[in-house]
Amino acid sequence: IARFATHTMRRGLERLVGTALTAGIAPSEANPGAARGIGAILSRSGATSGRFARCGELTGSHSSFATEANDAGDAGSSSDRVGVGMRGDGTAPRFYKKVEVVRVENGGGWGVALDGRALKTPERAALAVPSKSLAMAIAAEWEWQSGRSIRPFTMPLMALVATSIDQMTQEEVRDFHVRKLLEFFPTDVVLIKHEPGKLADRQAEIHAPILKWARSELGPGVEPTESLYGAQIPEEAMAAAEKRLRAMDPFELTATFNAAASAKSLLTGMALIRGAIDVEHAEMSARVEEDFQIDEWGLVEGGHDIDKADIAVRLAAPRALMSLLRDTS
């Protein structure tokens, strides 16, 4: 199980939409407390299929991180150490001992320090978040690395936050992601239903709460279709979706895009991030067809079970990010 999970996380790192998160199905060397502290491995995998996969490939991922340079210059940055020291198995030597949460100067929120040096993003921006809980979770990702190695594929909160700061603060990047989400809205998994039968009945049951939420948020007329060409989205609903996406801050837009890409559904992603559904329901929505086939023909061990765990953690990642951001305790 650990071997399959490790493979899944490594595969995910390469095709991340900028995201991944840490915990329970980690290799045996990883700290088992991660599962209890954060709740799930939140890693993006390469299993993103079809229309959203291309978006993720264009976005790229942040797999190396920086700290403030020491007196010797940039050679002391963790970006260099993680990147240059990367091994073939996707790990790098651990170069720090102490991890702590620190206040960012001038009211910048909370950050993380490694051996007293402030952690920065890959673009060398200050890693500052408004929530101490989120800063603590990022610090935990660094702390829970093994005594000898850093595994970037088990540090997804760091990657989510770095992507939010480095990428989603750029207007052209935000515009690209919003346009891509809207472009594939008519072929949303929730809006494409099977021909009448058992599968269509299951789709209707699982997607009903999401459609109810969508109609209340985006207006009437958001209806599923059997057409392979996609649903007819009313102009008012499309405009409402665009307005909500463009109003999101960098963290929420990053979370929404990743959830939507993982579920192959803008509606599922938005409903999950807004709290209209939980991670379990989002997983059922994303997997309704595959789960139906498993019920009919059986589960392939080492395949279907890994895919199921993979989608669960990819959907849990953005939801965890938003939950930690909203925790002001």
C-alpha cells in the first residue's frame, strides 16, 4: 500500500496544478501524526483526465521552496538546496533542524522559519498567510519530513500557498484560469448524464445537492443533459459564475481551480469550496460512473482502490486550505 501511495504522490507532483497536501497514506518513514493533524494526503495526481488536464499542465507546480539567503548569498536558499539536491526518487536531503512559526513584519500575517531564516516562495516572495493555523500546518509539513530527506510531494499545503502567492496574484494568470473553468463549464461532469437507466438514476441522486446549490447561486436553467456536446448554460448563469470566480482572492481561486480540475466539474469544485458539500460527497460526484462500473464488474486491487484514494486526497487539499484560512483562533 505504501509503495502504491508513494507512486501516486510522485506522479501527482509532476502534473500538479500547483497543489498537493500531506498526510495519511504517506510512506512508512513519514510521521504518522500527519494523518491526525491535517487529515489526509492532499496531493494532486496525474490522473486528471480530459479537459482539465491541459489546464494543469500549463499552470505548472512549485516543487522547490526558498528561505532568506544567508551571508554567503543565494547558495543558502532552500530553493537551491531542494532543487539541485533532488534525487531520482523525487526527494532531496534535509538541510535544516528547527522549524517554527513566526510573525511577519509590518502586519503581514504569519510565516515559517527554518533554522531562523524566513521561508519564501519559489519566486522569492515572502511566504505570509493571514491565518496562524495555516502557517502552523505548513510548518508541520516541513517538520514532519524524515530526518534525512525532504519529500516535496508530501508538502502540498506549501505548494498550494506558494501557487496562490506567486501565480494567482498575477492578473493574466487569474484570467487564464477563470476562462478555462468557464470554457469547460458546459461539459461539467454534473451536467452530462447517462441515458435513462440505473447509472442515470445514481447520477441524479448524487448530483442533486450540487445542482440545487448551483441554481440558488447561479440562477435557474442550470440543467443536466444527455447530449455529448454539453449543456446549454444560460447567459445569466455563465455571467454569475464568472463574477464569482473573478471576485475570489488568490487562495480561494487556487483552491477552486484545483478542486474543479480534480472533480472535472466546476460546480463540484465551487460547491466544495463554498461548503455546500463535503469532501466525501465531492468524491462521489467525481467518481459516480467509475463506482457504478466497479459495482457491476468488480474492483481491481492496486488500480481502482489507488484511484479512489487519489481523488479523495486531491479534493481534500483545497478544502483543507480554505478551512485553515478561515480559522482565526
